[in-house]
Amino acid sequence: MRDYNGKKIYLGIDVHKKTYSVTAILEGQVIKKDTLVAHPEKLVAYCHKYFPGAIIVSAYEAGFSGFYLHRYLKEHKIQNYVIHAAGIEIASGDKVKTDKRDSLKLATQLSVGRLKSIYIPSVKQELNRGLSRFRNTLVSHRVRIGTQLKAFLFLYGFISAADDRGISRKWIEEIKSKEMPEEAKYVVLQYIELWNHISLKIKEVDGQLKIQANKDVALERIYRSAPGIGPCNARTLANELGDMSQFKNERQLFSFTGLTPSQYSSGEHVRLGHISRQGNPLLRKILVQAAWVSIRQDEHLEKAFHRIAETQGAKRAIVAVGRRLIGHIRA
């Protein structure tokens, strides 16, 4: 058997629900390729069996599998990197994508130092943000149910196309009082029951988020200090970004939130395009919503908005205000 003692092996792992496709590289050469059952224990046992005494450095792409595999590998003395998909280099002519090729790509780029790991949250932070993300899911479901209800009412002429009011308790009572056939009334009441049920669950989650905030007073106070940031948005930002110590500068923070403008440069010509939209879309949504509120509350932000809007337009101006908001919070 080959002697691996003290040698560094780079392992690329293409993670799927049922399988791990792995490629191992030693001193620039592929030494092994395999497909394993997707269990962290089996992956660690595989490494110990085939590469005894080696220093193993592994990498896999961030995605549905989260960080459980990363933490398990770390517990068993395997240095692991979790890679953002956009951080993996792809050749312009590379049109073939397979599990084995993906694992080879990870192992190759890892072995030459071209991969950087994303920020790995603590277990506590990950559990906390699971709650705020669940609230966002509930809100999305409620919006969808409300849209379906209004579409049904419009389809049968119970409301007009000009009725753009938001769904509220008062609006619901008005709809319930309308005369309509028994079959239509049944469907409408079912939609209303679903809408009310989800609204009740959102209130319950808000109570849990308030408990979170009371346990994290210092961080909560900082996020709430920014104009336009309310209790729910402050908790979501705190759960997603923590104390922001993982960002060395504002540029990294803006890149993480996807608020960095894309740039196209050639010679002396420099043109800034749309924002990159990388990172969590929920963060961008919150920051843009907060920015619209903040320009009504903060004189300096309002002036900045109008100054930028004169030349760049309102959409780019409000994104710039959102960047300033999160930059101020980080500071």
C-alpha cells in the first residue's frame, strides 16, 4: 500500500442527497475517484481506509446539504471548505457537467489554492435564522393565498379590477358579507380560513423572535438604531449577518448582500451595471424596503437619495441608500 503519512491530499466532494462523488488529488495527480453513499460517517471511514496518515483537505459546494457535513469533517480532523457556487472557476468552453467532473474541478482548484470558503455560522446562529426564514416563508404563503383569493373573487365578478386594497380584517369582513352562490361562498371561506391561520402562525413566530431579541439586547439595539429597520427586519438581519465580524471591509459586506454594482470596463471606459444579486435575496429585499422608509426619516439619506436619483434614477438611488444603511450598521 502507498505511504500517505504526512502527505496532503485534496478531496473534491460533489454532494447529492443520496451520494457523494469524490475525487482525490495528491501532488497534482488524481489518485482516486469514487461514489459513496451520502453519509458523513462513511466519508470519514473512506478517508481513513484509503489514505491512512494523510493530511486531508476537502471542499464541497454550498447548497441544500447545509453545514452538517462540514462540522462532522471538522470534528474528525479533516480541514474542509464550503464553497460558494460562484467561486468555482468554469472554463468558457466547458459545456459538460457531471458529478465526477464537478468533484474533479473542486479537488483541482482546491489543490492550487484557488478556492475560498464561505462564512460558516455557529449552530446557534443557524438555528436562530431558521426561525426568521420560517417567518418569511409564512409571509410568502399568506401573500400567495391572498392573491389567489382576490383572483377568484375577480374571476366571478365579486370585486372589480380597480380593487387594489391590501387584505385586512376589515376587507375580509366586507367580502364575507357579500351575496354569492353557496359554492363560491364555500371556496372564499376556505381561502379566508387559510389566510387567518397563517396570520396566527406569523404572530406566534413574532413572539419567538421577540424572545430571541431579548436574549441578544446589544446586537438588537444596533440593528434597530438604523432608520427604517423595525423589529422583524432587525431580527432577520441580526440572524443572517450576526455582528458582521466575518466581513473585513464594506466591500465584502456589499458583495455578500448582492448590492455591489456589476462593472464593465474597457480601456478608459468604465460602466457600472445592475447589482450582482449574489447572496441572500431576503437581505436585499429588507434593505431596499428599509431604504424607502429611511429617506422619510433621515434628512441626510433623503438628500443622498435625491442627489443620486437625479443622474442614476430612483431604483439605483434607493439601492445606494440600502448600501449606506447596512454600512452604517456594520460601522
